[in-house]
Amino acid sequence: MKRKHFSRANAPVTFRRFCRKGYAVFASLHREVRIGVLTVGMMASMIIPKVEAMQPTVNRSIDDEDDETELSEVTVSGTMSPLTALQSARIVGIISRQQIEASAAQSVTDLLKTAVGVDVRQRGGFGIQSDISINGGTFDQIIILLNGVNISSPHTGHLAADFPVGLADIERIEILEGAASRVYGASAFGGAINIVTRNRQSTSSPSEDPPPALSFREGANSKIPSRLLSVEGGAQGGSYATFGADIRLSTSLAHTARSLTERAGGGSSEVFSSSLSASYLRSDGATANSDFRKGQVFLYGEYDATDFRLDLQAGYSEKAYGANTFYSAAYPNQWEHNRRFILSAGAETKGRVRVRPEIYWNRLLDNFQLIRHTATGENFHQSDVHGARVSASLAWAAGRTAIGTEVREENIHSSSLGRATLQPRDGYMGGTYTKADSRTNLSFNAEHTLTLTHWTVSAGLLANRNSRFDHHFRLYPGIDIAYTPNAHWRLFASYNKGFRLPTFTDLYYKSPTHEGNQGMQAEESHSVQLGTTLHCARRLSSMPEPSSALSLTLKAFYHRGNNMIDWVMYSADDVFHSANFNLDNMGFQAQAHFQISPVCPRALTSHKPSPIALDLAYAFIHQQRHDEVVIYKSNYAMEYLRHKLVATLSHPIVSRLSAAWTLRWQDRMGAYLLYENAQSTGRLVPYDPYATLDLKLRWTARRYELWAEATNLFNKRYFDLGNIPQPGIFVLAGVRVRL
């Protein structure tokens, strides 16, 4: 019998799933749609608790056919309008919850080390003193976001890693490489890092179904409330008298007044969810003068109604630590004490027109001692940021248009940074504030995104004015283009112009080894990126569980930097000066992810076996200066990673026991000025390449988890920053309990 061939144009339209996303077919009609027939199977699936509580995640598991769809429905950063990962016109790197739990990371900065485009330079363990940069930039050239709210400090990027959240609070971390000023404004010079917390309650382990305890449902046509409460906590301890504990409480209250038929069509519902977490960690430190103690508290609340959403977050963190050679190896016994407060509130309407007003406040208190437990070179600082932003987006036939405006007030009171004040005042952490400075940043931005069958184009413009420089608006345009020829392959191209204002430290800091410059200009960059992604998955047999997946990502970038800010020495006996110069960064990245699910029918095991996953990533960067000024020593900008290789392997061992290995190899350009007995030798020593291997073992059950990890298994002696050897082998073990 002859087969009939149908063209795609004449093929019937098949709806594989229903959802309430703004881009969904029925939602785009902007009118009520009634479905005449619902099968019994469809109605039965709607009352499974797992489906009701489900949110999009970035889990890399491909054991289920819908996993790729769920990943595609996650809203990611990169544009003013909300876009899913499938729609985004830029490549956004994601560290998922699954990766966080499997990793031997002890802090957020440890997680970021595994991102091939990110450079983390540490002076001690646990991310206590860390500088974070992207694509060969510096630690001041990125913007840090917490649930989309800017928490960057104008004081200094050295303290950017003072996050008020712990690893247990984080759902995923989004990494946007390249200039993003048209979306996020100042500081998004080289990229953005957005930490997304576990806003909605989750009690299940990655390999288990959510337990139905503490929830109930009534008749199908009555009001259906659900209450869900979870408590999660853990403790850890290990090398160098390290000890820590944390606890996290989360609640959810849902109120739905709709029948099952109405729910299938998208009836009204109201959900209130909140979480409160606290943690404490201390250690004697693995190297000289690297002891620390730190604590943090984080609160998140959200009210999600049919037509609008409200959210509130507040955080507090405090840490005191030995700041080993923080600013200079001439003073190896430095000390620092920080306190940080974060508060933000926002609202958002739903529908074709979305309006989001948002206010936020950040405060950073800092006490720095050049010589520990003495007043020599002691500084006191208080920096405050007050901001308000309003954005609106409209979905219409020609795409999605967004506009926004933001006013951001930045000020500092200090004993050393700023201009002299007429009325000195007492500081919160001691000392007297005799100097102060402030500046106001006003910005307007607009963007239009067009999403077609195979194309996504997003173009926008930022107009910015800062009171420190002049009263003129400076323009920062950008355009991102993605082409999707089929369901597995995407091509990306983008151009964006970015800028970064000098910090108050760049402008005013002065010590026996450093001298700031009040005449600093704002940095600007022209960023071009090209990339492609390829994803494919297949079944290995007729069994439902076994499957494999392969994904590839290739990227190339060119960043032309003007008025780049760095601390430099012009001769061997000079001090460090903050200076502007022109510097270009260029490079490429290659990443591959392969995953296979073990052949293990559920009839033979009581739990879902962990998949086998292998990730390989490599990055290469080259720099080129465009001026002839002789620089003897660059402290940050020209000490970049020429090569970085990251390989991670996770696999099951037996029963509920699994392992995760992380190998990281780095080769840094530049050299450090060698000090001996706190005295400069006048000799520059190049950085040596090094490799570290980390291992984490996990025994995972529904209600508890046991883990042990060892970092730097080779016990390799290496330097991220000159004259500060990094910790050797470090062993920790702990337990987590879920109630």
C-alpha cells in the first residue's frame, strides 16, 4: 500500500500541553476559551498534588519528556520583558538547584567557580574574601541581583560577595555575560549575576516525589484551600575547627474557588508563600589570618493573586574575618568587620499590560583595620543606596514593548572616603564619620522584543544621567538576535554598549600603598557576542526510564573597553594609583553536557536513581591595550584567566549513594610583586597554572541527607592573588533534615 506524505503546512495542529503562560496560544487570544470535552485521564491528572504545586525548574534531568519543556518555560534575565529560556535572544548560563546540591561548593562564590566564563579570586575559604568577574573584566564591572533587585554597593566591589542568602535558599543562579546596561543600568558593564531564591515552598529531595503531608483538599466544586509547611535544616563541620548550622522555614497558603472544569480553563486563585532562613558559620581558617565568623538571616514573602503579584524580601548578614593582605602584602595582619542590610518591595500586574513598581534599600557598614586590633590605618564606612523603579510592558500584535525609569541615590559616610564634612558624626560601628559624598543616577530605558516562529529580536536603549559628572544624558543602545531553525539548534548574535561608574573607593581611597583619583571617568564598553547552542535527546530502549541527552554551546566575544579603571603601579617602588586606560578583551568558550539515565526499572527499586552526567567547559581570553603608557604592575584588570577548563562528573554509586567530581584547571596572566617578611622584593613573579579536584558524596533519602566532601584533593598549593596561598585539602561532612 502506498504511503501518504503530508507536508508540515497541512499537518494537523497538536496541543501537547496546556499552560497559562503569557505566550500560550489560548492566552494570546485575550478572551475566554471553553473546551467542550475533558477526558477522565485529564481530569484525574489535575488533582495530583505534584501537578498543582509544580513550578518551572532548571533541573537538568532528562528522565521525563517534559523536562526540556520545563527548562524552556523558566523566565530568565537578559531583557526588560519577561522571556523564557526558549525565547531569550541571549545565552544565559544557569546553575540549577540540582547542581547546587550535588556540588562540593561551600559558598555561592564556590559555585561560580564552576561557571567557565566567571573568574573568582579568593583570599581565603568559604568565599569570605572573594572578587567575582566575568570574561576577563574586574570585580567592579558586574551587577549583582537578588531576585532581580540590584544589591550592588557603590563602596567597593570587593564586598559584592556578601550575600544575605545561603546555598539552601537558592533555586538557581543566572549568569548573563557581556554588557547589559540597557537593561540594568550602571555597573552592568561586563555582565550580571542574578540569584533566584526558592521563593515557593519545596519539601522534596531531588530524587523523591513531594510528600502529601500537611496538605488537604475538599470536594471538587467547593473552595479548595491548601496549607503546606516545611522545615529544613542542617549542620556541618570539618577541617580547621569549621562548624556551621542553618535552618529554613517555608509556608504556603493557597485559596482556590473553582471547579475542576474551571481549573482546566484557568480559574482564579490566590497563593501566599513565604520563607525565613538563618545560618551561622565559623572557622579558624586554613591559612594565616583567615579565621572568620559569619551569620545571615533572609526573609521572602509573596502574594500571588489572579490579576497581580506582591513580593517582599529582607536580608541581614554580618561577618568578621582576618583580611589576609586585603589591600597590600605589606600588611598581612589586616582585619575587617561588615554588616549588610537589604530590603525591597515590589508589585506586578498581570495580563497584556504589566506594570511593576519597585523600591529598594541597601546599607553596608564596614570597619577595616590595617593592623588587626589596633587603630593604625583603621577606617569606618557606611554606604546607603535608595532606589525606586517603575517598568511597564505591553504584549501586542507586533511583539512586546517595555519601558522603565529608575532613580538611584548612592551615598557614603566615612572616616576616609569622600569630601570633608562640616559636622562629623558618630559611626554605627564605632569611629567618627568625617567625610561624605553622594550621587544620583537617573535612567530611562525602552525595549521592544519581537518573537516569531524562528526568530527572536530584542532591541533597546538606555538614557542615563549621573549627578557627579554633568547634567547630560548618555545613551547606551543594544540589540540581541536569536535564530532557531529547528527545535534543537539556536544561533545568537548581540551588540550592547555598557558603562560603569567609579566606586567611592576608586575615587577617594588612600593608604600607605594606595592612592585614589577623584578625576576618574566612567568606564564604557562595546560588547559583541556570537554563539550557538545544540540540544538533542533520545531513548535508549523501549523502557520509559532510560534516556540520554547531549547539549553543546559555543560562544565568542569581543569587548572594547574605554576608560577602564584599575589600580596600577608605574614603577617597582611606586604605590598603586587608580587610573583609566583603554583595554580590549576577546575570547571564546566551548561547553558540552552529556547525560544518561541508568537502566533501572522502577519495579526493582524504591527510589529514582540518579542520572550520570558529564560537563566539559573551556574558555580562552586574550587582552590588548590601546595606549603606550608603561604600566609596571596591574592589580586587577590585566591579571585575567587566559585559560580555564572545568570538568564535572556526577554518577550514582549504590542505592541512594551518589558522587560528584569537579576538576578545575586555570592559567592566569599577569604577575604579583613578591613580598618576604612583609617587605617588597621588587621582583614580579608570574602566576603558575594549577588544577584542583573536588569530591562530594551524598546519601539522599526523602527526609534526610548525609554528605561528605573534600576540596583540593591534590592538596595543591596555588595563588589566586599574589602572596596569599590558598587552602590545601579541606574536608567537611554534614547532615540535612527535611520535615
